[in-house]
Amino acid sequence: MSEQRLIPKTMSTQHPDNASIPLWCDSDVIEGEKEVYEAYYAYSNLGCQEVMWDSEGKDIDPHVVRKLLTSYPDFFKEKILGRDVFLTYRIPNPMLEKVEKKVFLETLQAIPKHFDVAKQFYGNGEYAPVFEVILPFTSSHRDVVKVFEDIF
């Protein structure tokens, strides 16, 4: 990777409180494949450079990268996931959300699988499609170190 890494200037969160049901949705609950479309919509129609994929307090989709790349291949051939647009997991903080500890691990374990899917899609392993996570309710760098020490 010779060029400098793009720092995203815009981030979309998953289904924030909408004033009305989005035109592409048929109910007030956005779930399943609609969540994948919502991420694509944020990239393609709203011009967001980054989508925060929330794995906190709900069932995560461990195949989101595969679904994005195979459902919208033309877009993602032009906008490389991990270089031009970014997907960042918001993971549960296992220090505060004890019952979500396994979701924390499942989410982290999905990241190498996403790399393999993207490598096959793009024909190289130049860019990791997911390489950062958001650890909520963090007040110090010590929190991140503690999570690492407790888990690993």
C-alpha cells in the first residue's frame, strides 16, 4: 500500500431515529437484508465514507462484507472497501456488558473471515475491509488494555 490511508470525514450509524420510515423500507423495524442495504445506501446515495456496523445488543450479521460485495459488486469494484469506504464495528464493551462478552468475541472473530472474502472478491489482499472497531463507554486507554488482557 503506497498511498496514504484515507481518513473518513463522514460516518453513518445504523438506522438512527428517522423522522419517517425510509422509502426503501417497508416497516419501522430495519433488520436482516435491509440493514445491509442501509449500509450500501449510506455509501452510494448519501456519500458516507464510513458506516458504523452495530453489534451491540442485537444479533449481528457475520456475513455483512460478503453480502455487500456480492449484492453490489459494481459499486464495490469502484469503491474499494477498506480503502475508499469503510465498515467499522461497534462492539459491546465486555467490562460493562457482561452478557455480551460472547458477541464481542464473535464480532472480532468475523474480521479475518471478512478479509478472506474481500481478498477473493478483489483478487488481492491489499486492503482489509474491516480493521478498526469502536469500543463504547471507554474513558481511558487503560480500558482498552484491560479488555485485551481479560480476553486474551
